[in-house]
Amino acid sequence: MNPFLHLNGVDKSHGATRALSGVDLAVGPDELLVILGPTGAGKTTLLRVMAGLDSADAGTVLMDGTDVTDWEPAARDVAFVFQHFALYPAWSVRRNLEFPLRAPGRMLGQREIADRVQWAAELLHIQTLLERPSERLSGGEMQRVAIGRCIVRRPRLFLLDEPLTNLDAKLRETLRVELALLRRTLAIPMVYVTHDQAEALSMADRIAVLSDGKILQVGTPEEVYNRPESPQVARQLGQPAMNVFSVCARSGHWHVGNKGVLAESTAEEGISASLGVRPEHIEPRGGGEDAAVRVVEDAGPTWVLRVDWLGQEVRLIAGKEESYRPGQRIQPRVDAGRVIVWDCEEGV
Amino acid sequence: MRGDWDRGWLRYGFIAPALVLLVAMNIFPLLYSIVLSFTNADLVGSNSSWVGVLNYKFVFKFAKYGQALRTTALFVFLAVACELLLGFGLAYALRDRFALKPLVLTVLLVPMMLPQAVMGLFWKLILNGNYGALNQFLGLLGFSQPQWITDPDLKFLSVLMVDVWMWTPFMMLISLAALQAIPPHIYEAAAIDRASPWRTFRRITLPMCAPLLGLAVLLRATDALKQFDLIMALTGPNDRVTQTLSALLYQTVFRDGKVGLGTAYSYVILVLVIALASVFLRYMGRLQRESDS
């Protein structure tokens, strides 16, 4: 695959804080890449470097093989959807949509402009809002218009900065699906920034996990979810988050310190490691160690239990056929075939 | 019920002090001055008699009044226009953060913080044709030394200049607030949308500042309309070239002692001000509606 967008060793600092360090990233010509990371990980900075709103301190940005590192945002021909909508206030939806088309050098006729606005409005289901002033729109409508303003001019690259974060849950889900459909129609490469792992997993062709300005892992949602390369990646995906234990292999079992046995192990005797177990891979019954239920959350089709087990809080998912109450004692059993092992070290 | 009755009187009891003050200080003088405007009352002496609309007839016949009206209009228009342009220009130049910004802003705001009457006296010294600081300075540089506040061709300009000096900071302050209220991501969106700097300024900056600037113009215009302190200090209330309506009013009532005629003047001014304000408010309302649709 010949990448459309290519970042090589991008560094960026805001004063004394290092926002990005040594970021390498490639986005395919017809790909939706989601950048996932917690608040402050440098996601927005990364996107702004791609757009040219921020310039990189070091490294290069290539678009379609051309070095655009020093180009202005306007020259890069990218579209940017901001978290805070960024509509031009006091203007009608139509004027907002027309604005990028009336930019100098675009030389579009009135007819072409009207056609494109109509096309975008239909695609985003905002035909009926065209004459309405932009302040009198709901959050969801505003974000649709903002997206519309980006697609009317058919940019080469689409950058979205947490576009759904300020919307309510139901709308978020609707727009998520619409965005996914939209990108199939447009066939423009997209980079989508979010802190919401559900959004990342459901929309992405590939996910890049960002933490403290560094890319931790890039892969398909399936790869990143099932084979996280580090505990940090594992903690960012999955709801509830993955359980991580410090373990040591002794006589065919993973021991958590001297607190007890977690699961069977085929590892060499004496090896110590970090061990990740997804909540859905722990059964509430059938294990050998006691645990105390602390909190029972109703997650709809299942229960989410937070239990004190082996000296730490462990999250697990239990079926609804049985009910649980805080204080109850259970014996969790880990599906030993599904655990993930990192950072193996020879024991002493 | 008794409780309600009590509470009713209690309510009036609380309002009463404010109400008494309002009536004594505002409403009574207002009504009494209407009566005065139909008499030939003097500042001293108590014998005055009813003269009917004679004072009002006199107002419109009196050439001084028309002259003062023109002077005032010209003064308000020029002062507010200069202050708006200069103030907004300064604010636009200073809108970004830089190292000495707080200091620069403080220095620029000083003129506004000082009492007008005092500043008027200071400027009278500075602008004095013979020993004023400005002319000393011009003399050092080898320029001619005009009679700033006595030359009939210059004194209006001098008063205007001092007013602009005093009140440009106010316009700058409001403009700065308006400029800084524009969210930066709007500009970023515009940059990505390939808007040229001029287009961004014309289509985004100006319209988004307009409501606040309109308010500032209204405030400044009503203030400039009442301008008295500077004129009093610089050229005096009875100067033909710089006599504004307030100066004329002062001259009539307090120097000439013609209270009846003076109050008649003030009512004509009041009607004018109300008319002007309502025109302006209507314009603002239209601007608001236009920007809404």
C-alpha cells in the first residue's frame, strides 16, 4: 500500500511540555485511521501538525509523496472538523457551507456552488436547515454543518478532532454510523481523533494508540484489541478495561506475588512478567482463590463485577443467570488460553 | 388577611427611600424645569412671570443655537469616528499576546482614567501658544508655532484632538474585548477554508466585533454630545467656534443668568438626543436582525 499521508519522526513541544516525540505514521489513500489516546496524549497536536495549523519542531510530513512540512493549511487542501464545531456565527447554514467554495482561486460558478451545497446537505440530511442561522442549530446539527463545510470542497485529506465528543450519547452513535457510511461514499483518507475506545473500535480501519506523545501501537481494531503490545495499550481498549497483574511462574502456575495463583502457565519456571486478562475472560466461579465482590454494575446484558482478588481490584463480566451482591465471596477462574503476557524477565 | 396587609406595607416601606430620592432628585426637577422653560426666570431674584412659548420661539430664532447645534454634530461625528478607527486599529495591532502587552495596555489606558476637567487644564498649558510644551517642542524642531487654542481655525481641531486623545483608549478597550472574544478555532477554520486575510477580516472579524463596537459608538456618542469639561477648560463656554450645546446652555443659564431660556434650550436638546438615540437603536436592532438571518 502506498500511503497518502506519511509522518516521519515528528517532534513537537509546547513550551516546556513535549507534545509529540518521534511520531511515525502512515495513512493509506482510502483509509480511516483512528488516533486513540487519553486526554493530553498529544492527539490534537498530531492532527494539527497534519493540517499545518501547528508546525513540527522536527521530522517531515509527506502528502502523496510531496514534502508539505512547511506548507500553510490552505495549501495542503485538507479539511478539519473541530471539536467545538467552529461554525461562522451569524451566518446561515448555506453561507457557512458556501464559504470555502468562495475562497479566492477556486473559481467556481454560482451554479456549481449551489450544486455542491445541495449535494453535501443531502448527504448529511441538513437540506431543511440551509436557511437557518447557525446559532439556532442543535449540537448535532452544528456538527453536521461543520462536516458539510469540510466535504463541499472535496479535500484531499479529512481530519476530525473528537467531532462527536460534545454530543449526547444517542446522537453520537447515529453520527458515528453516518460518518462511517459517508467515508465509503467519499473515498477520501480520514484521520479521526478520539478518546472513546468504542468509537475507535467501531469506525477504524486501523487504530494508532497514542500516549504521552508516542505511538504505542498501530493495527486493525482486532489486532489492537486482542494482541495489545503493552499494558498501556491494553488499558485503553475494552470496557471495562483489561486487568493487569504482575506475575511470576512457579510450578506450572502464574502466581501474583505471594497472594495466590492466578492461572495455569506453560512458561519457564521463575519467569516474571506482566499479565493481561480481559474482564470477559474471567469466570466468576470455578477457581481456587477467594475474592470479595465490591461493586455490582448492571451493564444491560451482563453484570460487571469489581472484586477484591489477589490484592488488587479486578474487573470481570458475569452472566445474568446468577445475581451478585456486594460482600459476596466468589472464586474467579481465568481462561488461561486467553491471557496476554508482556515483559518476560528471567527470574532470580 | 392581616399578614398580607403587613407584607404589602412592608414592601412599600422598603421601596420608599429609593422612591423619595428618585422623586426629589429626578422627577420633581424634571417637571419643575418644564414650568421654568415657560417663564422668564433669572438665576438671581425671585420675580419671574409666565411668558408662554416665547422662550421656545427664541431658541429657534437665535443664530447661536443653530451654530452650537452644528458644532456639536460635527464634534460628535468627528470625535467618535476618529476614536473608533484609532481605537480599533490599536486593538487590532495589539490583539496578539506579546511580552510587554500588560504594560503597553496600562500606559495606553491612562488618559481615560484621568478626570476630564483636570486633563483639559493640563492640555490648556501644553497647547498654550506662547509657553506651551507642544510649541516649545515644535520650536526645537524648527517648525512654526501655531496658536492652538486661540486661533479660530485651529481651536476646534485642538478640542477634538484632546477628546480623541482621552477617549481612544476606551474604544481600544472595547475593541480588544470584542476581538479577544472571537474563538481562535474560527480563524483556524477560515485558514483551512483558504480565506484570504482580508476576507477573514471582512467576513469574520468585523461582523463578530460589530455588536460590541456599535454599543461603544452609542456610549461614546452620547458622551461626546454632552462634552463640556474639555471645552470649558480649553476655550471657555462662550467661544463662537467651539461652543457646543452644553457650553451654550451653561453660558445662558450661569453666565447670562437666563434660567427660563436655558431650560427651553435643554428641552430642545433633550428631544434631539432622544430622536438621535431612537434612530441609532433602531439601526442597531436592524443590524442585529440582519446578522441573525
